[in-house]
Amino acid sequence: QVQLGESGGGLVQAGGSLRLSCAASGRIFSINDMGWYRQAPGKQRELVAMITSSGTTTYVDSVKGRFTISRDNAKNMVHLQMNSLKPEDTAVYYCNADRIYVSRYVFTTDVWGQGTQVTVSS
């Protein structure tokens, strides 16, 4: 069974930085798109950033220029470097993989981590 586990959340002052990491574990052959989502209290979960297996990235407008997503395919990891953090970035951040192959032809879809809290104080 494949799993995703996040780390790196915490409390930071506005203007500060945090780096989130997500590691996939289990029997893994390859992973397609990986992304970071966030959910603030009372709001819907939203996509923050996504990266394809070849490295193409997408960001929500509110984080462009401040956040950087990257991945290490050899280690089955994805990272989110968050700079110039704002109080409105406060949320639980979730790692997602849209498709994880456990062999050449067998895969599982829409895998989520348990989430990590990011709190930005003003």
C-alpha cells in the first residue's frame, strides 16, 4: 500500500519561510503529477502548486513568485519552498499524487497525505 507523508509545517511570522516535504512510501514504480493543496478554516481545499513527472509546474496566482514546488523522482519526494509568507497562507497543507504506479501497469489514483499545519502570524 502506498502512502504519502508530509513534514515541515509550523508557526512562522509574516515574511518568513518554510519548506514542506512529502515522501511517498511503499512499493512504487513511478508517480505522475504531484501537488500541494491547502485548506483554511471554513474554506474549500484549493490547489497551491503542481508538478508533473517531467518537471512542469503550475501555481495558483496568489503564491506565484513566492512558492516553489520541486520533486526528486529518485526519492519519490516533492517539496514546497514557501517564502514571503502571509497570514492568508495559514492552512493545513496536503500532499497529493494523482497516480502512483506500483508496477508498470498497476496504479492507484488520488493519493493524499495526512496534512501539515502552516500558521503565519502577523
